[in-house]
Amino acid sequence: MKKLHHLFWVLLVFAVSAFPAVLSAQVQTFEAISGHAVGERVTLNHQVVRYLQHLDEASDRVKLFRIGTSYNREPQYGVVLTAPANHARLEEIRENALRLDDPRTLSTAEADQIIQNQPALLYLGGSIHGFELSGTEGLLLFLEEYTTSAEPHIMEHLANTVMIIDPLINPDGRDAFAQFNHQRLGRTVHDDNHDWSNDFDGWEARKFRTSHYYFDLNRDWFAGTHPETRNRVALLRHWRVQAGVDAHEMGPNTEFYVDPPTDPVSPVFPPFATKWFEKYGRAHADRFDEHRVEYTKGEIFNFFFPSYFTSYMSYQGAVGMLYEQGSSRGLAMQRSDGTTRTLYDAAFQQYLAFTAMVGLSSDEREQLLTDYYRANAEAIELGQSGITRYFIEPTGDPHLITEAVNMLMRHGIEVHQLTQETTLRNMRDREGRDAGRVNLPAGTFVIEAAQPRYRFIRALLDPEIPVPATFLEEARQRVDRGENPRFYDTTSWSLPLLFNLTAWHSGDRSRVSAERIHEPLQPGMAEAPEMAHYAYLIDGAQTRALAAVPYLRAQGIRLHLLTKATQVDGRGFASGTLVVRVDDDAEAVHTAVTGLAARFDLEVVGVNSGQADAGFPPLGSVEGGRLSEPKIGLITKGPLDALSFGWAWHTLDRTYEIPHTLIQSRTVGRIPLERFNTLVLPAVTNGRALAELLGEDGMARLQRWVRDGGTLIGLDTATDFILNQLEMGSLKSWYALEENEQAQRITTPGAFFRVTLDQEHWMSSGYTAAPPMLVNSNRVYVAPEGPPSPARNAVIQVQREDIRISGHAWAENLERLPESVLLWQERVGSGQIILFTEDPNFRGYWRGANRLFLNAVILGTSR
């Protein structure tokens, strides 16, 4: 059998290489198609697409496929690169990969049989950060060689592998930088760091790095807030690759980084990937040594957070690898030792790494596939002990529940749903606390741990992934030396906490009656309401209900907000419920409400009376009030954090479709602010610089606008700007207190805390209990001393005791944060300030805080 197996691959290589001269004559170079050689100009997305289309037409080694479209409407394409003989049976190869991914579908003997004749499936992607150029350019070099060369080793690689080539993950950011660079090029290329082709400010850097909405796409992989990531999640599920690469860049004075990573590594990170990091690392080192390329490994970058693309690939079963090439910034940049790195240099080193990765995958194809299959089998076995089930109850915001369940299924995680009420033992709640026996209603979603994505299930649904103690010891030493502790990201991201879901987990393996869900869920609330005589009620449990407010008020339709829960005809309605008045225009109101119910998938109930059930507030209750039309301005550019801006922009524009205007910070002092009743100020990177940009007149105008009735909402570090530069508000920084002035600032690295919520305040509308709150900074704010005042409200404060839920917090954080303020509202003249001391729109996936932000933005001007 071994001899026959070897003969099969020899014949396949021969078949691929039989007519190399014809192939070379048909396939043109990248330069012939694009008009420039790799490294001469920054390649635009349309040029990448045209080259891929040419290869699809000219080469029998290439098959083009559509990946999707970016937010900026840029088309994205990839190619399958492999031997013609593999193309002839490509669907069979893909189906075999799916079978190897799930050992429940085949025996070990059947898996061994598949592996004998199965190529390794590989993913090669570049430039998820737009101005990190060399990943894309390196893949163009790689494609040119692998579609024209007849060298025996390339023929063998093509025979032994199926490569999914995805040259440009982030076209919006890349094209923004390419245009910047092209417009500044002269006759010759300058490597001077201060040449204007290499010199851009912090806001521009964010623009070139990120998506159209200023999101870092390399933090978006479990959330999938963007089409660029969602489409590639589908791509990985479609092919089920065994190994993949995400090619990045870092600072110009650093050398090429390849895995294995440094600490911390998550305790649930797949050991299959860790084992192969060492193998691939040695292959990369050998290739670099051959070409005298400097490199490093095991010193920087980690795999603790599960939402980097490389860690995401590993949780999806592959060996997900990170390349970090020293950057050339544009076409050339001088390094600290006086040498110059060009774009071609950087691209060539990426190309070398790609060839090393593909070469090892080809050489050790059989072992890679075998280990891959065994790792998936082990995952299923591990899921049969310890925590064996996770549950999400169908209570709370129906849209957030739907989105969370659909997110899990999008990642290939199997979800079932209880068909009847069920009681289980040994249950723990979403915070990991013992809950004993819990009665789960029919419709509860069930995620069994014993499935191929076991480790990813744990990463997303466990209340906490502990940071390894050895790393914490070293990190603490760095903190004490005043250095960066090297938390590369947040330390808590549990899905039930992010989405504020009622969730449980258990080791109880009792049989339950449940059916698997195969199609994406819809909340199913958009059934048109019956014509109402008195009003329509839009239940406040739905955060999306607030999206209807601007559209209804723009049509002159009266709205009343209930800040207390009520009950009508035996049916409960949460606080934050909207009462849509029919008045004397029943048909027009019905048409408007019905259209918005369908648009936002809202549950709407028509009622013929303003009365509520006995003991509950009526629909005209004083526990509420009339709503005005929100006229929202979101401030942008200048010394503001582009990420914070982008998160707020995406929340308003994409998630909830709320009308707003983007106002450049430099114009705040010149435009008629009275056009707006609500302004949102994202995180401020430099408060003094923003004050200087606004000038004395701009600062005075902003202060006067608030006092005349405006609502100014500050996010994250905008809190400091409003308190200190604008001198509005009585909230105090803990560090500003005389006894704390010398205290070292200690950052909480992204942890969830238990809080108290003022349920009597209108900002708590839509919440039945305090949501978990994320702290991701070193800021600590304390409420002013003195008697309570209706003009000053600490809406959310950290609890006094037992404050940490999940994620790492230093002893200093645990000492300082109790009773600190996370959400503050204060009257200023006829207006108000609302201060979120952390960013409620964090990365678009802290969805449980959306309601707080929308309460401020939509309801604030009416309160």
C-alpha cells in the first residue's frame, strides 16, 4: 500500500509538470497586468483583482472565487491554487476535509484512507491592516512564481496542497493608504522617515490601518461586526483548512517574526497548533538562514485572546500562524542603523515565509492531516467531562439573543433548543457561581461541549479564561518597574457577559429533549400589529425599539416613554417601552409603525385604551415622559481616538440605523450648534490639543450650547476633557484627590465587574438588573461628597464588595474601583452632560451596553 501511495503522488507531480512551457507562455507577469512590478508602487485592490482574474483565465492551476464586498463596496476575490489534477476533484477534496474536521462522521480507518490521497488545505492571507503592505505584495510574488514555474519542488507543492490565496483582506484601509502614497510620490523614492510620503498623523494612521468604520479587523473574528471578517469565517468553514497564515507588519526597526508566540497562551488554546508552531518555526528559520534574513520567534505576540485572525484559525482547527514583517512604511524607509528597507525587500521576505510554510505542509502532508484529525477527535472526547453543556435562556432582548446564537452557529458551533421545560442539576450561572438546580424554559438554547469546536466553545462561553500565573508574575514585575505589562489585549470577553444574556453551564449530562437548529435565527417579532384605536406599544426589552424614535418623531408622531415596567391585558412590558400615540391620524400612524416594525424586526402591540392592569403604571404615566426628535452630532477627527469614533459611528449607522451628522472637531466653534440637541464626543487622545483646536471661542460656544439645553455625551477619555478642559461636571478623578496624587496609575486589562444600577433613573430604561460592566483603563472616578441631588446622578457604580466577575484585575484595581462611577449624568444649566467613563461601544461587541448608549443618545434630549 505504501508503494502504491508513493506512486500516486509521483504520477500526480508528473501530470502537473508535463507542459510547463505552455503554462509559462499563457500566464503573464504581475507587472504586465498591473503596469508596475511588485515593490514599485503600492498595489490597489482593483489591480489585485484584475491579476487574479487573469490567472483564472490563463492558468489551469488557478480557480477564482468571490469572497464578498467590503463596507466601502470594494469587491474581494481569492483563488484556489493547486495542481490541475486536484482541481479536477476539488469538491471531493473539500468534502473529505469536512469529514476529517468531524471525527463523528467517520472511523479512524476511514480517516486513514482519506489521508492517503488527500492534499493539505492551506490558507494564505495578507494585509488585514491596510497600510501593512508586504503581506499582499508577498502573495503577488508567490502567485507569480507558483503559476509560471515548472521547478520540481513547486510541482510537488501544487500536488500535495490546495492553497486558498486571499491577497487583500482589508481593501478599504489599503486603498486609502495607497492613494495617500501615490499622491505624494515624485520622480524618485525617498526613504526619509519625514518625507511626506512616509509621514502621517495618528488619525490618518488609524484610517490606513483599519476598516471603513475605523475598526481593527484583527480584533473582529469572533464578533464578525464587518463583512470582511464574516465572509472569511464562511470561507474557513467552507474549506476547513489544516494550516493558515495571516501576514502582518510591525515597526521598521524590527525583524521578521514567526510563531511560536510568547506568553500568555490561553489554557484552552489547541495543542495541535502549538505542536506545529515549532515545526513551522524551524522551517521558516531554515528558509531565512538560507537567504540571510534576520528573524525572531517566541519573544513577542501571544495567543491568549481568541479574536485575532491567527488564533481564530487555530480555534477553528487549523494551525493559525502569524507573520510580522518589519515595515517599509511606503515604498522605502530608513532604519535606525542607516540602512533602508524597501517595499520589495519586505515583500520578498514574506514570499520566503510563504514558500517555507507551503513547503513544510507539502513535505509533512500526511502527518499534518493525521494530527488534525486526531486533534478534532480529542476535542470531542474532552467535551464529555467537566463542563459538558452551556445554556442561553430566551429571556431578555430578543435581538441580542438571536445575534449571539447566530454568531455561535456562524463559527460552526452546533446549537440545539429545548423542546420542553427542563430541570438540571449542578448548574452555574454566567459568572461561574454555583446555582444548584435550575429550571430551564422550553426554547432555551443548548450548546453541547462534545463537538469539534470544543475549545472555541470554552473560549467564548466559559465565564473566565484564567491568565497563566507565570505570566502574571512577570507582568507584575514589569508594572512595578513602570513598564508595559504586555497584556496584548482584554482579558475577559465571555459572550454571555458581553451580550448581557441569562446563561448557565453544567456538568449534568442528563438526557434532554432538544432539536438542532440548522438555519440562522430570526427574532420573528415583525408580524404586523392590528390597527390600534389608542396607541401602539413597542416593548422596551428590545434595544432596537429606540431606533424607531427618530423616524417616528420626524413624521410628527407623538411618543411617550415609560421608565417603569407595566402590564396590559396580562402582558408585561419592560421599562423603556415606547407608547406611540395614534391621535387623529390612525392610518398614517399604523403605516409608519408597521413599516418600522418590519424594518427593525420589532414586536409591536396595538392597544385601544390607555389603561394598564391594576397596580401597574398607565400608558400616560408620570413615570416617563414625551420624547423629542433627537438631532445627533458625532464629533470626528483631530485629537480624538479614531477607534472610539468608529465604534460609535458603526453603532449608530450600521447596528441601529440612527440618523446623525459627523462633525469635524475643528469646525465645532464655527457651525450653528443649535441645529443639534445631542453631541457625542468620542475618546480624546490629547485634551489640551483639542482645546487648542477648538480655541477659546469654540470652547465657549460648546459650554454655552450645553447650558442652553444641549446634551453632551462623553465616551472614555472624553470624560477628562469635559471635566477638566470644559470645566463642566462635579465628578472627580480618584487620582486628583490629595491623598492619591502620588499613586501609580495601574490599568485594569479588560475585566468585567459587578455594579449597582440606579433603577429609578431614566438611563436604566430597558434593564431589569444591572448589566456586567467592562473596565479597560486606569481611570477611576468618584462621586462628589454631599447630599443626594436630582441634578447629579451616579447611574452606574462598581459594587462596594465582591466586585470582580471575570478577567484579571490587580490588587490596586480591586482596592480603588469599589463605588467608583462608570456612568454619570449631571444637569448643567438647562442642558446636561452624560459621561461614560469606559467606552460602551467597545469594538462593536460589548452589545449589552448598547442600550445605555442609546438611552443617552435618543432619550437624553427629552430628559
